[in-house]
Amino acid sequence: MATTASVQDPSLMANAIRALAMDAVQQANSGHPGAPMGMADIAVALWGRHLRHNPANPHWADRDRFVLSNGHGSMLVYALLHLTGYDLPMSELRNFRQLHSKTAGHPEVGITPGIETTTGPLGQGVTNAVGFALAEKLLANEFNRDGHTIVNHHTYVFLGDGCLMEGISHEAAALAGAWKLNKLIALYDDNGISIDGQVTPWFIDNTAKRFEAYGWNVIDQVDGHDVDAVDRAIAEARKSALKPTLIVCKTAIGKGSPNRQGTAKAHGEALGHEEIKLTREALGWGHEPFVIPEAAYEQWDGRLSGLQAETEWVDAFEAYAKAHPQLAVEFVRRVEGELPKNFAQVAVDAAVAAHAKAETVASRKASQLALESFTAAMPELLGGSADLTGSNLTNTSSTPALRFDADGKPNGGRHINYGVREFGMAAIMNGVALHGGYIPYGGTFLTFSDYSRNAIRMAALMKQRVIHVFTHDSIGLGEDGPTHQSIEHAASLRLIPNLDVWRPGDTAETVVAWATALQTKDRPSALLLSRQNLPYAPKSGLEDISKGAYVLAEPSEVGLKKKAQVVIIATGSEVGLALHAQQLLAVKGIAARVVSMPSTSVFDRQSVAYKSSVLPKGLPRVAVEMGSTDGWWKYGVSAVVGIDTFGESAPAGVLFKHFGFTAENVVDTVRVVLGKTR
């Protein structure tokens, strides 16, 4: 806590936020002053009286987490970070929304000290917060011991009407209630205004009743401009033993602005110099732009109380380490995101075993086989599925279903039934990853990646290790038809920067895909897996799979003692098809090299020399993949055996012939490319 109520001047503290918000937005001539000005008093109550944080060390393990879900009001959190003593000088506030500043238009994790998650796409911040609160609860259950509590913090969220209108908030709130996340406290800025004006014609939800139905504790009709009232509501919320809490704060957007308060004009544009002058007069704020009186800094300063809070925790952790030394070492490893010391050997053993067994199984089953090894060795792996566990095969013998008893205590399970909530699952996993202590993975059908796409994009933007298991990756799923058959999805996901997309072709490639995803701390991964069985592709070694593409078979391996005349590039289930075509081409005297390319993005990051060794210059190339052809042309291919239409409903074998995914069609395509039409 930054200070105590007895020595605070809440009006001075709140008006410092309002002044900084309107000055920064005006200087940038861009931004949203209304939410920071309207929520300033709420911020005084939370940040000034309850939030446990240390500006000198934004990452200490048991800090409270704060999420500004309505991230367009970013100047609110920037003002708070500056005022409480984080490394965010006034020069950065003056540089609001400018190139390379630490005060971007929406809060970005990893850019600004003290920001816990990147927000802006509405609804995702509060959903990330559910992930934070879940991770806290599970870590506490796993590591706390009698007399030694090292995990005990709250997650606080500010959110607005926009977050509540987004469907993802329904998904997240329902799960938070089901999981009894009592340390999750959301403060709702109920100002009744959005960009288009008064929300009453299009937002008629009874929000309090809605959250009560989710199993939340609701504190309704709180005056959001009465710091003491908000303070009391937060104190009451902190007593909740079984339920998350929503505090409904009635506020006026743009509070203090004589002509903009309570209007949509305050939402997303600068107030203007004249209105700022009038607002200063109305607030009694006689200071120049970007000037904060020393008294305000003194009351906001959170450095001493933050140091005290962290020091108390460090002392508690040292006592814990003496009593439970192995647990303490494991806790540090987990929160720092380091893999177990034996991980490399576990990965090698799993890949070698897959290679030796050479099983013909669906790659979704190959994924489960890989997970059996990894979940047994890695207690931090936290899995789940959006109501498709039996299809995604994300559960293992080491990951029983997560359940909570009547007292809210988790049972130690590590597989989450998210229900039919793909978007919520993806954003919750982002929050779990951001919190630390777990590596989350979750499954659904590939075609439903559309539902979760923006959260996948946010994981990539935030550089978080989140793993998406997408099964039923092509027309190979058969009779369910075009609604479920992924055509454009692999190509679409590959367009997201900093996302590794893997489409492995057999058990060994699947193990390597999983191992590489787990080793990659600074980006998410998506594994695209088949429903149908795939034959094991014989290979001379495993070392190059992790490079994203490798030479799987040379002409000599099908009896031709001459150099390759063409390269066939294939992914996933089409690798076996390419190998069959290679054999048929050999009969005709045509020498083909087969390249398996399970991950285009990983391959693209390899050295020029390696890429040239796999795809030599001057050799014609043909790509084979059951999906959109557009992404393959960058590899200099002369033709693509792909699909640029939607699928059809029929058995898989019928569909393969219908769409030309036969060895004979690949052969014909290669012959045309080589000019051998006879």
C-alpha cells in the first residue's frame, strides 16, 4: 500500500491523474482522457490503499497483479506508474503515443515497467486476469505449506462497458465463477458512455445480476468518485472466501471537465486547450502542464511501502527455503520459466523412441504420446481443451482433470475443461503464461482457431510461451464437411508475426515440434495435427527437424543414382503423399528430393547456407499441402498441389481423390513443371 487514508488528500491525488491524462492526450493530440479522469478516484482507493507492489522491482513474485482491461485509458496506468515511483519519468509521459516511447497508445507488457499485460482489444484484459488469478490459486495450492505462505496475492482489474459487451467477458466470467477465484477483484467503470454515445439503446444488460449468475460476489451501486466508498468495497471484496468480486462503480466519464464530462466527446479525443483551461479552474488545479506538486508525489510514493512488502515476502521465502529447500528451488525455477535440468534428455529420449517405434498414428495421437513424456517430467505443464478432450487428446496420465471442491480448493489436476470457449481459453492461457509458474497449452479444432485468433495474436505480440494444439487440420477429417475442414487456417496463422506454426508429419516430428515449442520462451506455438493416421516417414536422423525443414529423402533412397531434378516440399499428412510420388517418379526415371517442412517460420529463421542446402538454387520446386496455396509462392515454387476452395462433406479417401491429393496427381504436376508432358 502506498500510503494510509489518514494522511491522504484524495482530491489532490486524483486530480494529479486527471491533469496528467488531459495534458498527455492534448500534447499527443491523440488518446482517451475520459476513462482516466473518470476512474481517478477509484485508482486512489486501489493503488493508494490496497495494491501490494514495489516500484523498484516490478517483477517480484508475490506482488498483486493489476490489469487495465479498458486499455484505451492507458494514461491512467501511466500516470499511476509515474506517480508511485516506477522508472517512468515525466519525459515519457510527455512522449505519450510517440515512436519508441514507453507510453504507447495502449499498455504493452515488456515495454513499460509495471505493465502486467498488453491490453486494448476489449475483453481480453479481464480474461487475462482470470488466467492470473487461476495461476495464483494453483501455485498456492502446489507450494504453500503449513506455516509458510509464499503465494498469496490478488489480481485487480479495471474494466468498462466495452469489455463487458465483448463476448469473451462472458466466457471468462463464467469460468472465474466456476473456479471460485476469490482473489480476483474487478472494478467496473459504469459510466454509461461509449464511442457512439449513451449505451442504453444497445447495452441493456443487468450487469450485477449477470455476474451474480456466474457465481460472483457483486458489490453494486458504489459511488466511484467517493474514495472511501470504493476503499470499503475493495476491503469487503478481499474478505470473499469463495467468489470473485465485481465492484460496480458509478462514475462520470471525463470527471472535472465542465463541457465534456458525461459525454462521448470525452472518450476518445483531446479536450482542447480551452476546455483544459476550464477543467483546471474547475478542479482548482493551478499548475502548468506536466507539473505535479511535491505534495502529490509524496502521497502517491509507493517505494517505501513496496520495499517493505517485498522485504517481508523475501524473509518469508527464506524461512520457507530452510523448511522446504527442494520446494523452494523448484518454485524459483518455475516462476523464472526455466525448464527442468533433464528436459533435453527427456526430449531426446522421446524423439528416439518415436523414431524406433515408427508408429502409424494420427499426429493428434502422436501429440498425446509426446505429452505423456513431457507432462510426466514437467509439473508446470497446464493443459486443457475447449470441450474436445477426446478429440484433441490433450490429457495424459499425469494430468487429471482440474476440479475445485466446495471450499474452492483445487484437486491438483492439470487438465482444464474450458467448455466451448475457444477465445476465452486462449486469453486465459495468455494470463497464465504472463503470471508465471506454468506453461499453458490448450486444444480445439483448427477451424476454430478463428474464434481465438486475436488472443493468439496477442500472445505473439507479448512474446509469451503459449502452446495451441489444433487438431482436425484438413479435409482429412472427412464427413463433418466444409464448416469443420481447415483450408485457409494454416496459411492464416503463418501470417502472424512471432508465432511458430508446426504441422508435423509423423511421431518423431511431433515430438520435436513439442520440444521446440517448450524450449522457446519468447513466442507462442501452434501445432496443427491430423485426425487421420499418418505413416511414419523413414529418416536417416532427427537433428534437423528442429530447423523447421529438412531433406527427408534423396533420389538414391528410391533407387535412382543421379542428382535430384526437382524438390517436392510437403507438410503434415502430405509428407507420405510426397514420398509415394517420389517412388512413382523414380519408376519414370525422374529424380526427386523430398523436403519435409513442418514449420515454415522456423525454417525462415535459419541461415542462408542451411536454407540453400535444403532448397538448392536452380532446382524446380513443387509444394504439396491440403490448404490455401498463397503462402507457398515465397519459396520459389513452380506449382502447388493445394486447395483454394472450401471443402466438401464425404469420407476422407473420397475427398483426397476429389481434390487431387493423390500420388498420381503430384507426379503429373511434377512432370508438367519439368516440361515432361508425355
